[in-house]
Amino acid sequence: MNVVRLRGVVSLLMLALSVPVLVTGILLWLSPVSGLVKEFGRAFLPFGKYPPELLHTVTSFLLSFLAAVHLMLNYRMLLNEVKSLRRSA
């Protein structure tokens, strides 16, 4: 697999993982007020008896790992952007 295709795959996986992280994060943030996590947890029964907290944790770790891979694949671009920021400042 060439680097350009790998970059695309990693970026799409990061985008796909950000959706459950965002949704479960919002539900966990709202849970002490309205108990939405208990109600939302029932929606996960087809996927097993995993609570939203576990889904949030697992997808967050996967997203963090993919972010590190993404930075490794794009470090030259990042360095060039930082250099251009220093030149314009």
C-alpha cells in the first residue's frame, strides 16, 4: 500500500471513529442531569452488553493511536506548515 493511500485510509478511520467518540462523549456529559446513558445503553444491546463508557474509552484510544500514525505519516507537511508560520510571524 502506498503512502498516499495509507494517509487516506488513516484519515477516514479517524473521521469514522470521531463520530462515536463525539456522541458517547456528549451522552456521558449529559448523563448526571438526565440519565441519558442508561437509556442510550439499551441501543447497544445488538452489539453486546457494553456500556457507552466502554465504547467511548475504546474508540478514544483507537482515535488517539490513529492520530499518532497520522502525525507520523504527515510530519513533513506539519514541519513545513510550522516553518511557514515562523516566516510569516
